[in-house]
Amino acid sequence: MIARPKGRDRRPTLRDIAEATGLSSATVSYALRGLQVPPETQARVREVADRLGYQADPIARALASGRTGNVGVLCGSLEDIWQQGVAARLGRALLCAGLNALIVDASNDPEVEAELAQRLVDQRVDALICLPIDPQGAHWRVIGERTALISIGESLPAAGADAEVVFDNERGVSEALTQLAAAGHTRIAVLTSRAADTPDRPAESVAHRRGAELGLQVSLRTAPHDLDGATTVARAVLTGPDRPTAVFCLNDSLAYGVYAAARELGWTIPADVSVLGFDDHPVSRLLTPPLSSYHWPLDTLINAIVECTVAAVGERKPTRRQVLTPTAMPRGSVSAPKPG
């Protein structure tokens, strides 16, 4: 019978397993990691380790391997329910891959983003996954030099990220504006959660350019993700001069603010204003009428990000760049504008 080490707080060690098996501590260490030891010896060592209640010390393992098993997930804003879903699914998928997710929220602030990225790297995360607010920020170059860097949604031109899973905003925004133009809309407000002073705004830039090509009057407004904040901005947009006949929201969270503002004003969607979203959150199907939106392949996104992260952490070269395209999800929130 193998006795457990005495002492209430005494953790079994490699030396305890070595004494119980008659092997050296080095051989036990290799066996537990499945290295350089015959399978039958590995099985015997693991059996003894289980009987003793041995658990690897994560700190010691990190010091020995140079890895912590932790991956930072830096979200632009967890007020955005789409990002909430991405973060939750990433956390579960990374755990299945043997990695722990440290999920943090940059509050849609580029300065907070830079600070949190630095903190995560200082905590020695094995990789940093980001949904960047400021893709051209100077901090990304420094972060990319210190850890594996994987970007979701946008490229990081200054960093040379290890991998990027980006959204084809050119296609999605162009199709959305074309859809609204085909319905007869000429005055369109575009709501974005991007900070007004963020230097790199590809989706917003496409909206201006494509709107001009289609002969549309496109106005860009910044709104927060939270319902109250988005509602306040949407109300001001809907009651301002040259009010739009359609609102295109670059995430569905902002569209919920337009629905709330329309209800406060006693308006009907889409008779009084058409609304179009851009990430097809499941909640959008529960609205009255259901929100027309654009669906991004979330399963593909999560699988690609986890594969890239595992490859980068394992010092294998991940797929450098993958581009996801959206699918239109027309429902009941877009129609022709009222005459006059």
C-alpha cells in the first residue's frame, strides 16, 4: 500500500512518487509529461501519482516550461452583447485546448486598451487575443514583440500579428448600403461604437465611400454599446435636422437603442424608420419586428482563433490571415421610406 505524505498541508511531490516507484525524480518528471519513457513506465508512474493525489504545481511548471497556460482575451467593450458571446465561447474553447482565458474589457477606450494589453503581457500570458479598438495603436508593436498576438476583426498593421481573423467589412457594409438604397432610402445614418478619434476605422470609411458612390447622404454618429447610451444618441439622430429614413448600425447592440428610441417617439419600424444591424445576435430575432442584420460565422471564427492560438503558443506557424464574409439576414425591419 502506498501511503500519502504526512502533514495536513503537505502536497505530494515528484520525490514522493520517485521513492514510491524506485525511479529517479527526473524519470518521474518525464513520465508524467509523456517524454522519453516507455509507455508501461508512464502508466505505472501515473497510477502512483493518482494514488498519492499528486497535482502538478502550475507555478513550478510555468517556470520550467516558460509558459503559464494563460491566454489574454482583450475585448473592446463587453457592453456589446456580441463580444460577450465571443468572449464566453472563446473561454470555453480555449479551456478544452488546455488553456485558461483571462478576459478583460477595454471599455471602448484606446488608452485603456493599451494599458490592459501591457498588464496582460506583464502577467506573462502565452498569447494575447484582441478585438482591437485602435488597430493602428503604437502599443500593438510592443505587445507583438513580447507575446503571440492574434487579432479578431481587424488587421494590426503596426504589429505584424502572428495571426488575424478579419471581417470583410468592405463587402458587408457595401451590401448593407446597397440594400437600403434599393429600398429607396437616400438619407442614412450610420451608428458606430468606435471612438471618434480612433485613426483606423475601415467599416466607417467604407460607409462614407460607398454611400457617395450610391448617391446617398450618409451621416456617421458614434454611440455607446449600452442600451441607455445608444437610445440617447439614436433619439437625437431621429429627431435632428434632415432626419434619416434608415439607420444602419455597425453592431446589433446599437440597433436596440434605435428600437428603444423609436418606441419612445411613438414610431413604428420600418414604417417610420428602417433599421439594419451588422452581427445578427440571437436576441435580434426576438424584436418586433425582427431585426434585419448580417450574420458572421461564429463557429468558424472561434475555431480559427483557437487553432491559431494553440499553434502560436506551441511555437508552430499559424495561418497568418483568414477573412470571414457575412451573410445577409433580411427580416422585417427594412422597407421603403414614407413618401414626402
